[in-house]
Amino acid sequence: MAAQRWGEPRLTQDVDVALLTGFGREESYVDTLLAHYQGRRPDTKSFALQYRVLLLRSPSGIGIDIALAALPFEEVCIQRATYFEFLPDVNLLTCSAEDLIVMKAFADRDIDWHDIKGVIIRQAGRLDWAYIHKQLIPLCELKENHLIVPHLDQLKSEI
């Protein structure tokens, strides 16, 4: 939904959300959610606790990917999130355009770069690039991927 809010609309097959669990409290959140939703893997709980992503299925069969957020960036991202009315009386909390770019760049998949391009085009002149770099650089250092920031800068300059 954040990509639709800030960039180009596109259909997806799942729902991606972040749940601020912090470190050390994840298991209680995972257990509560697994009591209400079906896991998409036989080892859903252990996978979630190891990789910090809980993979669920809604009763109608839609995939739900819940990131177990705990990093300082994730906390800031959630604090900066704002409500947006997607339909009359349907207000959803979504991350900022800048935080969406950081998350998409960090994921570093082709579809994410396509989404980033849409955000840059649609939000031209309104993006806080200093904030984006401040958040993205330490994440890329953790991932030991020093190609993401130059890729983002090149995409920005091309647009």
C-alpha cells in the first residue's frame, strides 16, 4: 500500500507489514499470530524466530509477511508513518516515501528498484535525500553490500 501511496500502483499477491517486537519478545507475538492465522511453512515459528519474518496465510488464502521489527531504523520508520485514506473510510498507516525507498533499496530486488523509480518520479523534488542516505548507509554496511547506495544515486541522477 505504501508503494501505491508514494509511487506507481501495482498489484501484489501478498500483504507486507512490520510489527515492532523489539529483540527478545518475538516469540509471544509469533505465538499470538499463529493462534489466529495459518503458517505458510511447516516450520513457520522457528523460521520466523531465526529470520525475523513470520509467513502467514489469511483465511481467504492471501499471504501475509510480517517483519519482526527491532532495528533502530525500523522503530524510526514506524514512528514516522502516517495515515492515508485509500478509499472512503479506509485509512491505513504507511511508511514515508523516504522510508519506503530505504526498505526497497535494502531489499535490492528488481521489483524493488522498479518501485523506487516510481516513487522518485512521483515524489520529484519532495524527497529528503539526506535522510535516505543517513538511514540506508548503515543498513548496507550491516548487509555488507556497498553497491546499493551507488545504484540508488545512479537511478536518482538518471531520473
